Amino acid sequence: MSQPLLDQLKQLLGPNGYIDEPSRMEPYLVAWRGGWRGTSPLIALPSSTQQVSEIVKICSRERTAIVPQGGNSGTVGGCIPSMTGNQIVLGLSRMNKIRAIDATASAITAEAGVILQTLQEAAAEAGFLFPLSMASQGSAQIGGAVSTNAGGTAVLRYGNTRELVLGLEAVLPDGEIYSGLKSLRKDNMGYNLAQYFIGAEGTLGVVTAATLKLFPKPQQTLTAIAAVPDGEAALKLLADFRKECGEYISAFEIMSDQALTMVVKNIPNTRLPCSRASYYVLIELTAASTHAPLGTMFETVATAALQAGTMTDAVIAENISQARQFWYLRENISEAIRKEAAAIHFDIALPPAHIADFLLHMEKRIKAITPDILVAPFGHIGDGNLHYNMCFSNKPDNFSEIKQRIQDLVYGEVIQRNGSLSAEHGIGTERKAELNRYKPPHEIEIMRKIKQALDPKGIMNPGKIFD
Amino acid sequence: MSQPLLDQLKQLLGPNGYIDEPSRMEPYLVAWRGGWRGTSPLIALPSSTQQVSEIVKICSRERTAIVPQGGNSGTVGGCIPSMTGNQIVLGLSRMNKIRAIDATASAITAEAGVILQTLQEAAAEAGFLFPLSMASQGSAQIGGAVSTNAGGTAVLRYGNTRELVLGLEAVLPDGEIYSGLKSLRKDNMGYNLAQYFIGAEGTLGVVTAATLKLFPKPQQTLTAIAAVPDGEAALKLLADFRKECGEYISAFEIMSDQALTMVVKNIPNTRLPCSRASYYVLIELTAASTHAPLGTMFETVATAALQAGTMTDAVIAENISQARQFWYLRENISEAIRKEAAAIHFDIALPPAHIADFLLHMEKRIKAITPDILVAPFGHIGDGNLHYNMCFSNKPDNFSEIKQRIQDLVYGEVIQRNGSLSAEHGIGTERKAELNRYKPPHEIEIMRKIKQALDPKGIMNPGKIFD
């Protein structure tokens, strides 16, 4: 990269608008979960959409690649530059203003760098709920959530980030600003350009702000853990809750006994809150109305389920602190697994009709490859997304080979069952090989055509999703 | 168009697979509301996705334009061929199979030609609700609903068609089949190609099938009409209902007194069901649970609203037949207006914070142009979409000139308020001039780039949305 280009960017950004000391660049060059590392001559930290536009214009002129980065909480290396050293990192963290809350429209407009938790808090202060929730919400930024179409625990009720976006502002690969910040629920004036940036992982432009849907703040919450014999029972229970109080289910999370065993073993001050079973379901019902009979609704379903055997035990949290303990178990599964010697992660989605069968048979097939593995699935069974994770207490010598065999097995099975290899984490760098292997070539060809049309110079996050 | 091409298509389709007698072609060449007429040498009526693919491959080879057509219930001429006679109409009506209902996934897979009402009925038979509802549901087809991102009365609760689509099957402009029929709630494997076809009005490919979300069938319905003094009161009432029972609001429709006056005048067996006011709101609450206290919730809001003056009267339907009468009023407004001498239609959306002010001031400004006009707005105030329609009992001589002046006024105001000129009807041929005039040129340029990338020969519904 040319020195004049770097100088031009630095001058544009001002002394607080960039980082180029190697010692301070580390957090922008290494993925939080590890595994991905890159280099860059400059972390650009613009403070306005106008600055982003100017940076992109300069880089476009010089054909210099840009890697947009939010909170760097992704798991697939999507916001980490390559090792070539010729990519500029464009961090959005200084663009962290909430521009407006429109109570009449139930909408909030936030810049890309606003941290998810900050947005949730701002919405709550205004009397609303912003429902997007995930373990990384203390560092994840809105622009990143939009660019990866982030999911999380509330998708079964409120949808993915895509469904929460009313309008976007983005800087295109030629530096032009797309100003689509609208609070309209209906708008059919030609192609919906916002859809092109959502989930594109920064390869078609830089999302600089979003107008997002808000919902009435819940006045009532019921949190419970139910013990269930198997995946089929969990899904039957979900169907029963849907019929009785589908409008109020804000979380329906499955946790295998192995997953909770790992939490109790590796995370201090945790214990199993109900009697033991093969699986547990964390259920949350919330309602804006104080008149919604959540307790009656829960008991109606639970009584029938206990009788039918689709539920073997259930504990309703008696207070907020107990509810938090239930969530603490769920939120610490990843961490608990990480404390073991070696782990293999999957972020798959399956059509619901396949989930029970998959859970029932896949573990045996994995153990046939390596009997010592601990298979500890958990995830958002309410939306079909399983974090089908597993680990070893002692790392085997041939771990890489085993991992490859298990990946081939699991991915092959998921594709055969018409599922997704990346339900909510995206492709980034980590899942590129799988995308290339399992997606029909003409679908990747369409993606390439869109990329070529909108970013003919290939400067926007090149090498992510596809080469 | 060459005779060999037509012969090839006819041979492929078989004797029942096309229409070329002028007398039988009329329904495919004229828009149902009138106003648009085209010509074509052939209406192709394929019976399978494979046949659609072969038709498109042949037409692509010969650079012959294709106009996909569903139930021909659109209002903007989007599925009517041009007058040149060199465009093939591709009607999807024979592709009318419901391929699968997946109860576990709450999903239904239907071919493009399935009529919306048929789909609703199939869902209901399986114990589910398919929520997309609109006056044209007896003729509108699923492929058309997807291609126009259809809206209707249930958007405030269930979203537009875009939010109801889980996966699509489509034939691309080169004849390749995109097989994306999935029932996954989460799937982030690269760009989401389904989004490209939704709302593209057939300009990027032919939608041949869709997998759509189902919801639990309501076991309880409360239908009411409330009298309100103005738009501001209607919006305040909506906010109050959202807080009390937002999860259960499945319709919130505004009707001006002028609109209902027209219905009572022009549609037999209709009467105003409550005391007179400037506006009325049709409210529908539905719940899957029998435990949901809809009556208590309604009364809680209504009591406070009557006291606060945001509501001056309210009538709850006592039985299904009365509820149908309420809906009959709403559904006949368009028809009632059409019975007058001349009408001007708008399908606009406004940010909710602008609706009350717009309703308050626009009528005066329109009457300043022409005092005899009857302004009769109605629509989906719950999602910000107004059918801001008006008519004359006696058609003025300079109607075209007046219409143009009123369009300039209304569209200018809508754009200034960051609204939409086409909330749910799309652009087609009818709104092309407005799109071109009011959309920023670089947004249209992006649309053109996408069109060029996916349909380089320009054979898919050319001349619609943009030239």
C-alpha cells in the first residue's frame, strides 16, 4: 500500500481517527475466539457517514481493500483482514450515536457502532423492547449484527436481524451513500436495496446506520426449565406451547444433559435446577399486558405434557434472580465447553421435522469415530438452530483428522436433510470451504454476479464468503 | 417474433399448455382494474418448474421477452405485456399444487399458481393460519404475492409477504432453476438469494414455488369498530392497544367518515354500526389460546380511551355474522368509490408520526385545487399504509389535469415526509414515472446494475419498474 494513500487517510481522519501503532492494533487484528489473525497498516476509525464515504472513495480510487469491522465478536473471521498487509480495517466503533427513537413508529435509528446492549438499554428507557439478544451483546455492534443477519435467542418470536430492519444507511463500494433510513412497515418502490446489505458480511458495502423495529416492553415474564426425555418430546412441547401461547414465547432453548453437566462441572456456583433427564428446555414467556395469564397458560401445557410424558419435570423461576440463574446455565455452555481440552463447534439449522432424529442418531455415529468425545448439543430449538458442539477432556493426538471426519459427517448429514451449515454465524473465512463444497455452483455464481455488479473493483471485504 | 420459436414453445407445452386464440387471450392481456392492455402472440401455461425452465431457456436463446403472470390482480400493470406484440405471457395458473404442509416446521410449500384463498383454506384444514389477507385473495396467486411482496390487512402482526417467505424456487433469466425451498428460520450461508426475487415484480426471474410460514389457528376473535375524532386519536389508540395486547392485534384499519358514507350510499345492505365521527377504526384481536382474555383487554383500553376522548364510541361484534358485516364495510370502500364518476387512487405509506398531520392538512390543500372532490381515505393505519383515495360524483372536464396536480401535491408531500409512493402495490408500469422522478438516481442505478447482472439479455418482464 502506498504511503501517500495512508497519509491521505490519516489526514482525513485526524489524530483520534486512526490507529497505526502495532501495539494498539492487536484487538482489531485477532478474532476474539482466536483462530483468525491478520495484518493491516491502518485501523481507520471514522466518526461520520461522510468520513466513511470519503475513505471508501479514496480506497476505491487506489483499489485498496477495506475490511469493515464492528465489535469483532464474530466467530468466522469475517471482520479480520488477510495476512497480506494490504487491507485497511474500517472500524465503526466511533459511530456510536443513537440518532432517534420514534415512539409513534416504534422504531429506533442507531449508527453502526452502537453496541447491542446499549441499544437494548436505550429502547428500554423509552419504554420499548429491542428483542435481538445474544451472548455477545456487550460487545457486538448494530452494524455487525445487520451485516451478519445476527440471530440469537429471540428469533422464534421476533425474527432474525433481517426482520428487525426497517431501513438502512450504507456506503457503497464506490463511496456513494445509500440513504434508506425509513421507519415504514410497507414500501414497495422497486428492489429493496436494504436486503442486499443484510447478511452480506460487508462484501457489498459498509452499513453505517439502521432503523430498527421496537416492541412494547414486557410487563410480565415467566421463566421455566423443563426436563424432557428426547428431542421429539421437546418439539412436541414447543408445538403445544405454540397453540396455547405462541404469541408469548420469547425463548425456547434446548440443552442436552451433557451440556449442563459440563456447565455444572466447569462453571462455579451452578447446579441443575430440576430432576435429571436427557434434555432440558429453557422456556420464557413474556407479555406486554398485565392481563395475560402466563401462569395459567404454562400450567395448562405443563399438566398435559407431564401426563403425556413429553415432560418429566418443570421448575418455574420464583423470582428474577432464579430466572437469571436459569439463563446463566444456558449462556455458559459455550464457555464450559471451551474449558475442556479441545472442542468442535457447529452452528447448524435443521428443518424441525429432522431435529429429533438427528439428535437421536448422530451422537452414535460420532462416537463410532472417536468414543471419548463428549457430545453436548444445545441451542435455539424454537427456530431449528442447534449449536451442535462437542469436546474432549483429553485432546487426542490426531485431533485435526478427527475434526475433519466429524465435520464431513455432520455437514453431509445436514445438507442431506436440507439444513444450513451456518444458521446464524455466517461464512466469513471459516466456512468458505464448506460453502464452496456444499452450495450448488450456480447459486455461488449468482452471488458472484451480484458482488461483481455492486463492487466491480472487489475492494469490499474481499476473500470473505467466497474468493 | 419468429414462427419457429412459437412452434417450439407450443410443442413443448402441448395442446393444453398454451392459448393463442385472440378471443381467449383477453383475460391475460387486460388488467382487472382496467387501464392497462397489451398484446402477445402466446400465453404459455406451463405445468411444471421444468417446463418453465425450458421456456425460459428457449426465450433466452432467442432474446424473447417473458412477462410472468399470476392471478392478474395487480393494480399497476406489472403482469401485462407491452403493446409491441413481441412478449410472451407466462401464466403460472396451472402450477397450482400444494406440495407439502410441514406441521412440525409450521410451514407450507405451494406452487406459484396456488390461489391465496386456496392456500389459506389448506392451512386452516391442517390446523394453521396463513395470515396474508387482502381483498383480491380469491384470484391473487402465491407467485404474484411473492413477486410483489404483497401486504394486506395483517401486516402489522405478521409482516409483508417477504417476512412470510422461508424459501423460494425460481427460474432464473438463463433458465437455470434456483432450488431454495427450505423451511429454516435461520440460514446464513452467503447472500440470501430469495430476497432478490421477492418484490422484484418478475424482472429478475420467475418464482415457481415458495415455502411459507404458518401460524397457530386462532381459537378466539374479537372484532370491533371504534369511532375516533381524528388521525391522532387513532394512532394513540393503536399505541394503547399495542401496550395492552400488541401480540393479539391482527388488524387495525382506519376508515374516514367520507369512505363509509360512500359505502352506505353505493353498496346495498350496509349501515354505519356506531355513532358518527370523523374516522372509524376496525380492530381485530385474535388468539390461539382460549385463555387469552381478549374481552378484558379490549375493555381496559376502550374504557380509558372513552374517558380520554381518543375514542367516542365502540361496538364489539356480538357474533361472526356481525363481525363479517364490519369487514364488509371495510372491504367495499374501493368498490364504493369506483361507483362514483371518477376516482384518484393512492397507495402511500407514511412514518406513523406524520399520518395525523397529513390527514389533517392534505384534504384542504386538495380541495383548494378542486372543491367538489370527495376525499375518502382509508387503509392499514396499523402499518402506516393509507389508501388515500378520492372521487368526483360528476367527472370534471379537466380531470386529467386535476389528477396530475393532485398527484404532484400528494407525492411531493409523501416524499418530503420520508414516506413511500407505493406501499404495497409495487411499481409495474403505472408508477414508473414517479419512481424515476422521486427515487435518488443512484438508487435506480443500483437496481439497474442488479438487473443487468442477473438478466443481461433483459428478457425478464422488461419495461417494468424501470426502462
